[in-house]
Amino acid sequence: MSRRVLFVHQNFPGQFPHIADALVARGDKVAAIGGKTAKDRPGVKLVRWDNKRGSTPGIFDAATRAEADLIRARAAAAAAVELRKTGFVPDLIIGHPGWGETIHLRDIFPEARLILFGEFYYRQFGADVNFDREFETPTLERAMRTNGKNATQSLAYVMADMIVSPTAFQASTFPDVIRNRIRILHEGIDLSRARAKRDARVTLPDGKILDRSTPVITFINRHFERLRGFHIFMRALPAFLDAVPEAHVVAIGEDGTGYGGDRSDGKGWREAMLAELGPRLERNRVHFVGRVPHETMIDIFSIGAAHVYYTYPFTLSWSLVEAMACESLIIGSDTAPVRDAITNGKDGLLLDFFDVGALSQAMIDAVRHPDRYAALRGQARLTALERFDRESIGVPGWLAMVDEVLAGGSVG
């Protein structure tokens, strides 16, 4: 029997494209509510909310995020009212509560079941805040801002019939009153597109061509930033490049504000790290290639002797899983989200996040003794397929969960 499913995500489809596609393919009626950046998707009726009001100038700092979320919630509610006028009344709502948009939907669609995406719950310690004391000092004001960020999503989560977190660590960030209602299920990544290409060649911005005959270390950040370990990675490069004069480094990503926010001095992280390292870094062997097409990213992973993935205790990046699927040797930070994907010595190497020398040495060993890590490379792909594959894990798991919730099931 065809059911009506409504997705709610500021940047629809967000984490849900393949889930929406699968529901459309099996005959369900699907609609979505999103913001200005939401994208059309075949078979999905999309309604964009329009927010004409910004946050109040001079508002109490800790309330800024909560006010912004409530403003977005009102805009999304207005879009939901318009959707209802067209005759679309959902049996199920699937939403990301991170921007406040789901708060009022139960008032508009009181009979609908509700699945919320449990991406992350902010903490004062043990997660992304106050992890790196080089840049952060615990203060009451910082604690207030963190609590303010959690305020509206906490309200949203208590309304859910089911909460879904992609990984065990992300689920663990939630307080007990919410955590006991969470199911762990990754949305899945299309790993059929992520596999090693033995004949891969990469043309760099300066025209140089790299392939597997050259020792290459790879790195990727959407925006170069401290939360994803860019500063640690950069500080490890001089010793590595000195030890391996034929090696090159390829870094995918852009300048800009990342999850960790801007620097207090106004500099971008790439600018700041290049200034800090100065002549100690052989710039002609460190290649910043910007944002690249997916196929080029796979080529870069394929030529790499190792891929470095560092992160504060935060959400797990899809790029790590795709690097694993390409049989990259993963050199990762020994932090909780990475441990959800990598077991040290089995399918990758995990190092103390702050130990710059250990990272330099691991990169040196990776390019000097590639055969030593062949088993880890092969196992990395197997682990990626077992835990994160879209077709065998993500889509079937989500469809089964949707049917369970529609039948009246819930967690807790």
C-alpha cells in the first residue's frame, strides 16, 4: 500500500537522497520541505520555506542559535501549512532537527509518525568543544552557547517516534533520556563508485602528473580547519617531506569556515599554517587542488600510499569511508568517531591526535614499506562494505525502519 512520506531538511535531500529515491521507486508518495538551498529530486514534491527575518541584533549571545532555529521553525511550519492545502498529509515525517524546522510539524500533521536524524548532540567535554586546548579554554559563556545550540533540537527529539544515528559515537553524544530511543543505522554511501583504480593518473594544477609510481599522501577537508586536524597534518609534513624527497602531498578542499569556526585572527587555516611553517615546508611538493569532481577524488585516493584522516570527536566524514573503499591505507586519529570505522592494526592505523611526530613517522613508513600494509588496505574495503554500503546496508535498513515505524513501532 502506498504511503505518504514527508522529508524535512534545510538542504534537502541532505543525508536522505537515496532513501527518498527508494521510497519513490516502490510507489510511495514523497514530498519535502527545505530552505532556499534545497534541491529538486525526481518524484518528490518540494516546497521551500522562505525566511524573511534574521536574528535579533544584540540578543543575548547564548540565545542566538535558539532564536534562529525558532525563526526557521516558523518558516517551515508555514511551508507545511501550504503543503497541507494541496492535499498532501503525510503518514510519516523524516527530518533533520538541527535547524529547528521540525519543531511545529506535529501541530500541523498530528497523526503523522516521526523519525528524526540524530546527527550530533553538543557537549561541554568529550566531543568537539574543549577538545583542543591550543585554541579553546572552558568558560561558562562557552557552556551557555553550547546549551543554547542544544535547546531546540532537544525539544524536537522528545517528539520523535524514533531517532536514527549513523554511528555509535554519534549516538553516544546524546543524554540518556534521549539515547535510549536511538537506533544506530548509517544512511549508507554508494561504494560501487568508490574502488581503487590501478591505472589512475592525476593532473595537478601546475600540470604535473602523478600516478602510483610516486609516493603520495592524500588528505581531504571540505574546508581546511582545525576540527578535522588540518593543523596537525600540516605540522607533520616538513619531517615527512625531508625524509622522503621524492614524495608529494595532495590535499583536497577549500578555504572557508568549517565546523570549528573562524580563527580569532581572521586568517584562513591554510594561510595561517603556511605562515607558521614558512621555509620548513617544501611548497612545490604540497598540492592544494581545491574542490574536485567525485571521480577525481577517487583517482587521488587510488594513487595514494596513505590517506590521513584526523578529526575531533565529531561526526564521521563520508570521505573516510570512500578512502577505505578505495583500499587506502588509513592513518587516522585515535578519536571515537574514527574508531567506529577503523580498528588499529586491522584496517588502518590510529594515532594520538596531538602527536605530530607520530604522524610524520607513520607517513614515512607508509611510503617506505607499502607491502607491510597490504592486508590493512584490503581489510579497509571489506570493513567499509560491511558497515557503510548504501545498497546492502543503508537503503534496506532504512526501508525496513520506515515500515516498522509506520506499523506503529518505536524505540524505548
